[in-house]
Amino acid sequence: MGKTARFSTFGKHSGKAKAKMSAATQFLLPVDTAPMEAKLADAIPVEGTGWQYEPKWDGFRCLAFKAGDSVDIRAKSGKPLGRYFPELLDLLRSVPAPRFVIDGEILIERSGEYSFDALQMRLHPAESRIRKLAVETPAKMVLFDILADADGEILVDKPLSTRRNALEAFVTSAATPGVELSPATLDRKQAQTWLKGAGGKTDGIVAKRTDDPYLPGERAMIKVKRMRTADCVVGGFRYLADRPEVGSLLLGLYNEDGKLDHVGFTSTIANADRGALTDRLKALREPPGFTGNAPGGPSRWSTERSGEWEPLRPELVVEVRFDHVTGQRFRHGTKFLRWRPDKAPRQCRFDQLN
């Protein structure tokens, strides 16, 4: 029995039987289907032919499932997201197509840019708070793939070119504000233009083979990020979780008021250098470290393992490589490049991120 028949048999049941079926059974694909992922590369791929390029969005990646009035949204981890985005459940329920499985990104726009901080604020235990934010800062979905269409056909084995045509037809027929089609191009020059503009609404470029099927859970795509560098003041450090050696450097930049704000961290420190670096940092320990925004404890999104940190006199400057800035902070951990003894700490300001 083929995939289409196996996952679309719910249409043959009587209305009474269907009412008893769970939402997971009704959907065209299991809700634990893993999205296809991407591996990081330094440059946009050019070898061979048949590449499709798309912007890489900086939101919450998800798969959305619909069967009749049943709608489910799953994060890349497999965890349900519908509770945090009730407006999206209503939005997808209003799409005329009776059933589908789509792949996309949840985004919230603020002041002309997409805000990852606004997405994080939705992960709140209080339903009343979530409902309030859903009205004040409604989310939308930008779609870049379709795994099953309204006719009940499973498309995962179809080439990307076929799925893209099906996705474009789906978005057109949906005609629903808040359900949008992600741009795509076969032109590498256009992709390069998108990459150069990354850092505001987008996070880089994703490249896919036009003749590839959808491979759930596999890193079958290529992602390229716009990498930049910045000189930062080391305003503090954290120890490793298992021994008293430096684990990460806490980075700061001076704001317009002349105060040092915490902007992120770097943990790419060679093991051979940790002992000597720890001794060097201990000699500089002195509060407050950061005179503006200071580090707090680790959030659920943080990769820093300890909430405790040691403040330092603002004397050391380090050059780091970063990919994205949101909310006046580096979105991800940065890569240590080199020490900058030639750079005065006061020269490390936010204007270099523009």
C-alpha cells in the first residue's frame, strides 16, 4: 500500500467513526514527522545545476497539520506549539483546504522587522497572557514546503520542483492573510543579494536541490548565514560546569549613554588555553563588570550552563564572529577570533553592528 493510501484512509470512515478518531490519526502524516533540516556551509553552493534558493527566516520552524476542524502545529523538536499561538490555529482552520501538511516558519513582525524576542514571549505558562499577546502581536506563517495537499496526496517522495508548484497553488487557493509564500529563486545572484541583506528580516539563505524529495529529519539542505565580526569588551566570564576553568567569555558593547551592555558570549576557547586564561581573568575580577544591561540567569533558550558569572574590569577586547543580532544581543553564541590589545575598550560601541 502506498503512502497516500495509508495516511488518507480517514476519508473512508463514516462521520460517527471519524468523530471518535484522534486528531493524530486523522492527519495525513503522523504529527511526530520530523522536518527536513539543513547543514551549515560557508558559501552559497554552485556546483552542478538545479539549486533553488530561499531566504532563511529567523523564527520558529514548524510543521502544521490540518484535517477538518483539527489543527496541530509542531516545533522542530516535536513539541506542540498551538497553545502558544492560538491565532494560528484559528488561521489555519479558516483555510478552505480540508486537509494538508505544510512546512514553514512562525514569525511576528515589529517595527518592520521580525522579532525573535516577541516569539519567545509567547512561551508563557499563563493562557490569559498568551491570548493578550496573540491580539497585540499576531503571528503569521511563511511557508516554504508542502508534504501533503488538500486532495490527500502525500508529496514527500516528489521532487522539490513538484512540491513548490503544489505549495504555490495551495497559498493562492488559501487566500488567507497571515499564510504567506516564502520567496524562492533559481538565480544564484538573487540569492547572493538576499544573503547580503540578511540580519534584519532574514537569517541567511537556504539552498535545496530541485530534484530532491522531502527527507524528514535529514540534513539534506544547505544553509548559509551572513557572518560578520565585532570587537567586544570582555565584561565577565563563566566557569565550566565540571571544573574551575573559564567556560565562556561574556561580551559587552558601550551604548549611547556610555554604559557597558551585555550582548552575548563566546565559548570557543581552546582547551589548551583555558588554564592560563583563567588565571588572567581572575586577576581582573572586579564588580560591576557591566554598567548597563547585565547578564541574568540562563533562559530556556540559552546554551550557557550556569547563571553565575564573574565580573571583570573592562580592559580586555576580543574580536568575535557573529551571524545575527536581535534585541541588541547576538542571537547565537559567537566564535572567538583573536584578542585585540590594539583596541581601546571605549571604542567597542553598538554602531559597529549597523
